[in-house]
Amino acid sequence: MDYARGVPVDHRAQVAQVVADDVAIWSAGVELVLEELAEGDLLPARVYMCGGGSHLPEVGAVLRSEQFWKRLPFSRRPEVIVMSPDQVERIKDGTNLLVDQQDVTPLGLAYQAIELQTNEDPLDVALRRVLRAMKM
């Protein structure tokens, strides 16, 4: 996380190499998913990203690359938006502890738990416990 935030870390070059290898696999996966999602049509020109890895410099480099977007089913290069917790509209963090792009995922899970609360599936029960612990 410190590396993604630009905070100095030990062995930065080694971390960068490991991350670069993972980002290469990530970008290939993104290409495959977007091509399948498009089903031959063009996709909207907006991509939302969240999670701790969304600020990795290597991810940013891929997303700034014209070569990456040229291969994908967009009519024009999409706007890439790194989400923050305040952009999750239907659920708010009453604790004010969720402040970073990595915190969007727990908010999304909390939203899903609320939407699915009518079911008594064990996963739903566990997600509700997480919500209560987060005091939402």
C-alpha cells in the first residue's frame, strides 16, 4: 500500500519489478474481460477503478498507454476514474474510517449485504455482522 501511495519503501526496485509482472497479468485479464463484456459492441467511454492497486504507478502507466486502449472495444479512449468512498452513493461510512480507494470494496460489499438482507444465507449473515462492526 505504501508503494502505491508513493511512500518510500525498502527495496523499491524489487517491489516495482514484482508489481510490474502482476500488472502485466492484470492488464491481459482486463482486456479479456472487456472484450467478452462488449460482446462485439462498443463499451461506454468511462472506466471506474477501485481497490488498493488502482493507484499503483504501473497500473497508471498501462492506463495511459494508447496501445492498451487501441486493442479494446471503445469508440474513443475512456475516462478512467479511481473511485473514493464518497462516490458510493447508497451507503455512507458513519465511522469516517473509510477514506481511501481501497475502502470502496468494503462499502460495495456492505451495500450488497443490505440488498440481500432478506435472505438468511450464511454469507448474508456474515456480511451483516461486518456492517454492524463498521457501525453503518
